[in-house]
Amino acid sequence: MEYMYARGEGEVFQESLRWLGSSCETLTIAGALAVGNFARNEVTLQDSDVIRGPVFETQPPSTVIFTNDTGVLLRCSAAGTSGDKFSIFATGELHIRNVSIADVTYAYKCSTKHIITGEQTDSVRSGRLRLREALKVTTEPTLQTVDVGRSAAFTCLVAGYPVNEVTWYKDGERLRSSDSVVMEMDRVVRITSVAREDGGMYQCVASNERETAEATAELKLGAAPPAITSGFGELTIYRGSAVSLQCQASGNPPPQMLWTLDDLPITGSDRVTITTYRLDNGDVVSYLNRSNVRVEDGGAFQCTARNQHGAAEHMGRVNVFGPPFIRPMPDITAVANKNLTIKCHVSGHPIESVTWEKGGARLPTITGSIRQPMGCWWW
């Protein structure tokens, strides 16, 4: 930018001004140089959309040419007039309307041209815009219901600038990639095969050095076959004591619980109580309590969880100290040319041996038959 003015009697001075983004210099025709006090190398653009130049005691010049780092002349007019996008005020300020991300991709500099020699000088350094726009985060979808075993995905959409980091959380814990959870560029969470533990709240958090924004999404479990999540082990007790067995199962819808002893259903009685309830997480818990235990109360206890999508079972043995007891054996229907398993349901503890007879004759262990624990035979 340039201007002429008279100083002193009969003396005419011409000066050339260069706006450098980080400093401003004035150069007289005699070669004297003065430098403005501007130490910053970058121009920060926040609430205002005006890049402000240095302040002069004298009237600023009337012509300034701004270019970006590609060397293309920006759209600007004479001092004090407006262009479509870029304008230069009479004060030497470059005005940019509706600043966007595209405007940040360039570095800005100014050039000056000597009015007599025509020499053009560019600013030594370029200034860059640092655009800031409030962060806003949304998730898609915000709610989805997925059957166990099927896939699911959440997308994190982030608006604003700059975005330094995007992080996913599940139920308050940071989410990381695993065999079934895939993180795609931090913006997409993909679950290849939904399991029971995948249900819950997902949170996407975007941040920069000044602010944080977040959004949440929920994954609800759809149809799920039952699964035993907690059971009981083998117990050995004395006659007259009490025993309590606990079985816990998940599933959607919540499963029904059934108890059996040696494959026979157990119902409530004066010595047996069955209590079933549902936890907050949807699991079903069932307790079988038996008091004043007898020898015949021993055997293989099994809990079965069942809904319309399947069933799950858990078995544990209860041994009762006392003489051997054999539960009556019902009639069995077999299919010709098919394998058959016959169980001998016994209790009492300890049991030394179990033998089988057929037609009054004792059956030996022979090739083609396998004796199973607690007196089971398989043909």
C-alpha cells in the first residue's frame, strides 16, 4: 500500500507500506525503515471476522493488495469498498465475510508497490486463520434394538472446528476394540455379533483444547435365548440338615425356571420351597431350598431356563451321608437300531459300586457298552 504526503517546506515524501501478518514496515523513498511492533505469527479469528492490521499515527494509505499462498489475487476493492467475499477497509484491515473451513486452508500476506519505481514487495511472512466453531455431537441411531448374535453399529457425527479427539465410552468406561467390537476411524463403532454384555449406553465425546461435546446412544437387546450365568456345584451334606441351591439365567424375554431331581420335576412341599425373582439387569434368579434332608433327597439336581428362543441347563449333584438308596426305575421306550442310555438314580454316600442285571443275570462290562458314572449304561 502506498501514499504521498508533504513534510517540511518544499519536501515531498513518498512511503510504501507492507502488511506482513506478523509485523508492518514503512519504507521511505530515502531508504529509511520503520517496523511496527507485532510479534505474533498467526491471526486468531474467533468472535470477529476481521483481520486487524497495525495502527498508524498518520492516515493509512488507500491501496492494499492481499493474496493467499497460492499467489491468486483475492477479490477486494479500493480502500473502504466491499467485495463479494473479501474487502479492505480504509484502515488497512482485510475483511472476510462468512469465514468457513475453506478460508483456513490458505496463508494470507499483503504486497506493496512503489509508486515511482513500480517495485513490488511481498510480506516476509504469511498469516493464517485459526477458525473456531463450537463443537456439536450427534449419534446415529440414538436407539436400536438388536437380537443377540446379530450385528449393530453406531456413528458419531461431529460438527465444529477444530476436532482434536473423538472417544467412545460404554456405560462410563472407555470403549476399546476387541474381537467383536471394531472402531472405524473413531467415528463408527461396529459390533459384529451382539452379546448380552453389549447392551447398554454408548457415548461419543469430541474435544479440542477449549471445549468438549458429547452425545449418547442406547443398544437394547432383542430376542436372546437363555444362558446360565450362575449355578451351583456338587455338595455333600448330612441327614437332617438344610440345603439351598441357586441358579441364575439371562434371556429375552426373561426365561422360566424349572427344577428337577434325577429328571423328575420338583414342586413345593412342606420341606421344599422354590423362590424366583428378576434382577434389575433382566436376569432371573431361582432358589431351591430343602430342609430336614433325607437320604432319598440326594441325587442330580438340574435347573432349566427356557423361553421361546431356546433353553439352557445346569446340573449339580447333592450327596447325603447314609445307606444306598435307588430311585424306582420307570418303564423305558426304546427305538430299534438306536443307542439307548439307562440311568440308575442312586443316593446315599459314599457309594462303593453300582451293578446292573438283565433277566436276573449280572451284566459285565463288555466291548460295545460303556458304563457311565453313577450306574448309567449306554448301548
